[in-house]
Amino acid sequence: MDFKDYYKILGVEPTADDKAIKAAYRKLARKYHPDVSKEKDAEAKFKDASEAYEALKSADKRAEYDDLRKYGHHGQPFQGPPGWQSRGGFGGGQDAGDFSDFFSSIFGNRGPGFGGGGRSGHSAGRRGQDVEMELPVFLEETLSTESKKVSFQVPHYNAAGQHVSNTSKSLNVKIPAGVTDGERIRLKGQGAPGIGGGPNGDLYLTIRFAPHPKFDVEGENLIITLPLAPWELALGTEVAVPTLTGKINLKVPAGSQNGQRMRAKGHGLLHKHGHRGYLFVQLKAVMPKKLDHDVKELWEELAKKAAFNPRENF
């Protein structure tokens, strides 16, 4: 059983806060998601990132992992401290059946995806365990009517409540209209099979919007930053601005200000009631990195003729 340095897998320092850890995970999840990535070993890297995030997102699990981390080196056989004993079993959370033996040895059967029931307490006719996983969703997919394939591992327990195996399962899931980041979707009966004739558990999918290279999300609205030359702000211009479904032509009025927001109705995210939010376009002045002699003279002439003091009321 090899030791895994979860901080190294996510590319963060051990001192990273929760926000940095989450951001690192979401970046890797988008890059290596098997549905879209063409990277080599994408599926394995996606699973590694998911496992690392599951171990570090919880303060309790992270503290426990940090206690053991000083006894291991990434990729090397793991030998715990004196008196330490592997817990065995699979931890829960996102997709525990895909997690490594190393993860299982630390966290055992604990985790939100496995109901916290541990290895005991199961009885005849008992309902199957629920399974939880995070489902990365691209912003464009929230507008699509097509189904998304979801693959996950379903744990199986014997009558004594002991974990005996995992089976792979795939479903085609339609992303609900107006879904929001962090929303939890229940798929009844798609979890672990019941014991002794009991009903199946449920599958819970927590929607996580994958980071977008152009757009930020603000409720049902999207925000995009539009770089403009100073003279475009001063004189006005028309620019083709990207949206989730194509491009729109945006007229920037003369005299617009740096940091000013313009809005385009109906180009945001889809609301549950059917309408779409706004696309807010934030104007950003971008200065040329280099000025030749002639251009510098023009700026100096402008400074003299404009007679403008931006700090008049400062």
C-alpha cells in the first residue's frame, strides 16, 4: 500500500486554506474529467484529485491525515506510526468505491456517502446505504436538454454489515433546468442494494459547476470581463462578446468608465421558472505595454489638451 500525498496531488501547500484546496480540486476536475479530457491517464488523475479533495475538505479528516502524513512519502510503501492500525473498508463521500486502499486504511467506513453506519448494525430487511458523489457540470450543460452519463461505484454489504464488494454502475441523468451550484439531486433506489430484501438506498448527486475560463457565476447571472483600449472607452466601440451559446455584439458608449458594468438580458443561466438571467459585461481598460516615441508624444499632447484632473475630488 503506497502513501499518497494529497497536497501534492492537488498542487497546494499543506498550509493551504479550504478555499485554495477547493479551487485546486475544481481546476483539476475540469482538466481531467473523463467525459471531456483528452489528457493521458485522465480518469486516474481525476480519481486521485477526487480522493485528495475528499480527504482534505473535512476538518476532521484533514487533521487525521496530517497526523499520519509525516510518516509517509508520496509513492512509497506506507508504514504508520507505532500503535497505528489500518481501519480497512471504504470511506464515503464522493465515490468511495474508486478510492484507494490507502484512503480506506485511514478513514475506514466513515463518510457521507455510506451513512456512517460502519461495519455493524445491519440487520435483515435493512435499507441499502445511500451513495453520494459530486457531479461536475459545465455551465454550457445547464442549458442542454441532453442527458449526462454518470458512473459510480455501489458498495455491497453482507448480512453482518460488512463491506464485501463494489460494483460499477452507470446512469444517464438529465440535468434539471435551473440547477444551481451545490444543489443536491436525489435519484431514488440507485444506491446500494438492500439487505435481506430491504429497499435500495438512494444516489445523491451534488452539483458542482466546473470553473469556466471566461465566466464567473453570480446567482443566475454570469459575469465576463471585457478588455478595452483606453480610446475605445473614450470614443465608444462595438465588440463581439462571448456568451454560453455564441457571441453578441455589444455597443460600448463613448465616455464609458473602467470597471463599469453593462448587461445583456437573457444571456445568463437558466432559472427554474424558464427565464435566463443577465450577462454582466465588466469593462476593463488595458494599457499598451510599450509606447514608442510617437505614441508617447500623442499621450503627452492629450494630457495637455484634455485639461483633466481625475483626482479633483480626491
